[in-house]
Amino acid sequence: MKADTQKVILNLPATAEFVDVVRLNLYGIASKMGFSYEDIEDMKVAVSEACNNSVLYAYGQNDGHIDVTFEIGEETLSITVEDEGESFESVRGIGEESTLHDKDLNDVQIGGLGFYLMQALMDNVSIENVAGQGTRVVMSKSLALSEERV
């Protein structure tokens, strides 16, 4: 790979049928970068959760689209999933310092658990909600140095 960041941009209908297209592209890009099978599977789950948020909550019954950008760096893959629909209420307040450890199960909103899963599977996750402009999820994962790569 070149030292510069390369981008692959997808613009897809916000329907469940197209989440597989995102996963297939992720697999191709991540495997070319040298990510392990386990890391690729983790990233596929995380990107599916981000896309499913847009499919399920952003547009309701209306047609919409999802923009997915893969930014390919020397050692890091960054994935951005954006929609222009309604912001998902359970995202508000989820930050790196927010956990489920101190919450009673009755206080946990099931719809927002995918964001905790993304944070567990990726190195960095940021979620931005802009009223009337949708949701942007940015996730990144760095290549783990193995004995083969050193």
C-alpha cells in the first residue's frame, strides 16, 4: 500500500439486502491490508451494526441511502457509515466513558446495544448525531503486529 490514504466510497440503498455488499467490500480491503481472519470478522460485525442502525432507524418506511467510506492507511483501516435520516436516540450520551457495568438491566435500551458492540470490536469508535442531518459512525482498526510482519 502507498503511504497516502486511499478511499473506497459506497453509496447504497438503506435496505438490509445491501449490508452484505458492505461486508464483502470490507473483507476484500481488509484481507489485502493483511488483517487476520479474526480481526476481519470483528470488523464485519461492527460495520453490520452501523449499517443496521441506518437501515432500521434512519428512514423509517421511506427510501434512503447509506454512504460507507473505507479509508485505507498504511496500518489502519477507518470505516465511516453515514445516513441522512432520523438520528437514533439511544446513541446520545454513548461515549468512551459510558459503560453498562453500573446499569440495571431494566435501564438498558436494547436498541442501542449495537454501539457498545462496535466499541468492543474496534479500536476507535465515534458517533455523531446531527439533528435533521442523520448519524455518522466512524470506526477504525489498526493492524496488529505479528511475528511474521516484524
